[in-house]
Amino acid sequence: MLLLIVSVVLVGFVGAGLAGITITVFLHRGLTHGAITLPGPVYSFGRWMTWSTTFMRHWEWRRVHRKHHLYVDTWIDDVRHDPHSPIVISQREGINGFRRVAWHMAGIFHAEARLPDVVDGTYELPTDRPLDRLDMTLFNRPVLGAVTAGVVYAVGLAVLVPLILGRHRSAGFEALCLLGGVVALAVHIGLVLRFGGAINSDCHKGKESTPGAGFALNVGRLSFLIFGEGEHLTHHLHPQLAQISRRWDLGWRVIQVLRALRLTSVAAERSQVLVTVS
Ligand SMILES: [Zn+2]
Ligand SMILES: [Zn+2]
């Protein structure tokens, strides 16, 4: 039983890890900021990974995040504002905005994605690939992506766990494994939400505002947990850099592998732009 629980948690962590890599490399550095090129096969793979591990629409992520950069930590009106600034939420709603962003990014994100400027493509660039039929028919259904991941987890656990444990199959144990798939999906989603929230909460706790970067802050030690996204102030000031953090940038390691395989190229080298800190 203990091994089944460990397997379930492990599956959830692996799924969340894949989602984290997809978010930082594909959605954030590639699709949104163009810090790495996304040739056809990489773009296709990234879209599939977004659908099956992050359960979000890739174009909504791109638009909402560009809006965050544009209005960072400011509020002009109900449409023109930072979508998830803990500072603005604290000031406007009189609540702890950092806690809200840290734990409720899904609700914040989906409310923002329904606003007219996000829907009408205000934040799209001429270089963005237009949405195609696959986007409209499949990737437009993020809940289906989550259900698919849950089914894959449940079936995978039901098939593999009895083999690994050397146990005879029984209806009760199989049912337990299927239930384990649901729990693994919950672990996966919970981790993605919490660590995504950490970037937008913990990394916007600066004591003073920096022009163009709001209250963004470099929290280097967080990079280990959020795949290199910890140097958030550096990122706001230089979003074109494929390498965000100097240390513990797992996303950058993945990009280096993709580059060695000639699957991507990098817009600008951190070592050339940030001569003094690299
Ligand atoms: Zn930010
Ligand atoms: Zn960004």
C-alpha cells in the first residue's frame, strides 16, 4: 500500500515537472517572449505538452503574460491592468494579495482570459503563429487535456503497479490504482498552481518599484524549485534572454540540449547582455 501511495505521488510530481518545463521553456521563453526560436516540430510538441500537462490554452497564456509585462504592478481600469499583481490586489481589495496570487492563480487567470483585450488579440504580435484548426478543435479544450492526463495516469498505474509490486491482479486493487490516477492528477495540478503562484507572488515582493519591472524581485534560491524563473527582476528588465537565472536554471539547461540538437536557437546570450553579473 505504501508503495502504491509513493507511486501515485511520484507520478504527480513527474507530471508537474513536465508542466513546469513546458511553461518555462515553451510558453514563457519561447512563445511569449521569442527568446528562443520555435521551429515547426518544436512548436507542435510544445502545444501538445501545453494541452496535456498544463491544461491551459497556449494563446491565452501568451496574451495574459504579455499583459502582465505591459502593466506590471499597475491598475488603470477594469481592462488595462496587471492581470495578477499581488500589490494591486492588496490595494484594491484590501486583502493579502500575495496569498491570493500564491494559491488562486487558476481563478485569476481564467477571469482575466475572458476580458475583451485578451480575447480580441490586443497583445498578439505579427510574428505570432496564427491559430489553426487543431488549436480550435482540440487545444481549445483544456479540461479534456486534464481528463486525458488523469486517464493515462489511472491506466498506467493499473497496468504497471501490480507488475512492479509482483502482485496478483484483483478487481479491488485495480480499482485502487484507478483511484490513484485521480489522486496523481490532483497532486500534479496542485503543484503547478502553487509553484506558478510562487513566481507571481514571491517574485513581486520588492521593496521599491523599478521602472518597467514594477515590484519584481530576484529570488535566486527559488530558481531551484521553479526551473530557473527566480531572477524575476532580471527577466522583467531583459525578457529577450533565454537564460533567466545565473544558477539553477533548469529551463536554460533544456534549451541548451535543444540547441545542441539544432532544434532551437537563442535570440540573445545572457553573458553578452548582462556583462556585469554573468
Ligand atoms: Zn512579473
Ligand atoms: Zn515574462
